[in-house]
Amino acid sequence: MKFLNRKNAMSFLLKTSLFLILSVQIACSGKQEETTEKDKNSSGALIAELTEKISQNPNNPDLYFERAGVYYEEEAYEESIADLTKAIQLDSTKAEYFHLMADNYLDYRQSMAALRTMELAANKFPKNIPTLLKQAEFQHILKQYEDSFRTIDQILKQDPQNAEAYFMFGMNFKEMGDTIRAINSFQSAVENDPDLVDAWIILGQLYAQRGDALAEKYFDNAIRADSTNKVALHAKAAYLHDLGKLEAALGIYKKIVLMDPKYKDAFFNSGLIYLEMDSLNQAKKQFDILIEVSPTYIVGYYYRGLVSEMQGDMQAAKDDFQQALKFAPNYGEAQLALDRVAKSLQ
């Protein structure tokens, strides 16, 4: 996870909570889309260019920081950390160096090192609110909620109307199961910043869980704050889907796809809706597009296989179930389905 843009700091967490994720997707979440050769070449060229600049100016910390950023995007964490270590040795007065170092450690599965880095940064820059916010967020991620609360209090002493601090209060209370105080915190966040989309989305989710029709208002407020925000649109679509308003949900997914033709989950969820509507051809079309866009989207193969099975095309169903199992050998539902269609082909 990358937390460089505070407006979207929790978007990954929000997004994953919106989708109908099966156990196999979670088990195989480590499988990433392959980076295109063009992207690799572009990054390699940039790294080479920065390396040449560093050789000419080895005491420029910003060059190490810039190269560390490229390494980080390429998930070359050791190289990025090495560059950031050098940058900090040359200039320890820039908070952003510590921020990127902490991101590297977190993504490199060294969570305590990430937190220690942010604690060091917070001690060095106690008046830097973005640093304190990031520390509070990392404390939240590591479930150190009381420490996160204390950090948020530090922020509010400096800036009593800081919307993102109230947002972090809400995230902590939400994870602790204190829904009432979570709602109050998110409401304080949007009162101080009506454009804080993530807070509107979570308010919508919390009210939806309570069966309160106000949920739709909050999703609408999120979209009003940013009509191009795909997570906000998806949140409302998922809400409408849960209410059985299938056509309305499909309309939103179509809008998302027009904005982003590679938005995988819009195709997946549209396929599920068409299945509910017994529109098998339409469902299969959605899963076809999904697999074309994302060849490693495992449950796409499983559901396309189910559609083929319902349509009586057992060989196509078998092929898809086998493909799903190649990606996820422990995918129980796919194995059961494969056994079922294999018997019918005997």
C-alpha cells in the first residue's frame, strides 16, 4: 500500500471492502498483473538516467530520493531503502525522505521498521502535520489504536479543524467496533472538509450496515464531491446491488467502464448481476471482457465456467475451471465444479 496522497490514503482499504471477494481471491491476492515491457523499459531508462546524474553529483540527496521513488514503484525495496538511507545521511531535514522509507518498509513486510521510521520522523518534525498523520495511520494499520489516538490529539492541538485527523479517529473507532463514535468522527471530518470523499463513502457503508436509507445520501455526497471517483461510484453501485436495484447498479458500472475500460471489478460485478437476472449471455460477455482485461482474475474463470455449465457447454466450463485451478490449486469451489462437469463429459 502507498500512502503518499492523504486524500486517498485509505482508498485501497475502502475499495477492497466494496467488492464481492471470494476466499480464493484473498488467498491469491499476492498475484499481481504483469508489468508491461514498456513500463519496465521506461523505469529502467529513468533509473539509468538518475544513476548517471548521481555519478556526476554524488552529494545531491534529491537525486537519491528521486531514484528511490522509481525503485519503490518497481517494488525494488532494498534498492529504494539503500538510496533513501544515503539521502537521509546527506540531508536529514526532509520529512518526505522518511515517509518514503516507511512506505518501503511497510510494503516490504517490515511493519515494525516502518512504524519506527515514522516515530523517528515524528520526533524530528513534531510540528509537521502530514508526518503526524502518517504516523497515526501506520499506528492504525498495526492496530496500535491508543497510540494512534495520542498522535491524532497532537494534530488537533495544532489544527483543531483538521478533517483528516477526524477521519483517522473514525478509522480507529471503526476497527475497534465502536460504530457510533466512528460515525461521529467521520461526520466531523466531512463538516470540516466536505470534499473528503473517503469519509462520505465509509459513512454510507456504516449506515447501509444499519439498514438506514440515509446511506444513499452519503454515497451521493461522495459522488457530488468528486463525480469521477470510481470508488465512490462503485460504493453506490454495490449498495444498490444489495438492495436488489439491479438495473440502477448496472447503470453505474457502465458509467465506471466508460471512465476506465480496464476497471476489472465493474465487469465482474456486472457479470454477477446479469447472473441474478438470468441473462447468461450478458453475464458471459462481462466475464469474457474481465478475463481479457485481467488474465489473472481467478474468479472470472470460475464464474465464466459456471455460465458455460448452465448453458450446457461442459467442455468450455471444464477449461475455465481448470484454468482457475492452475492459478489457485486450493480453490475448492473450482475443484468441485471441475469434478462435476468432468463426470458429465464421461
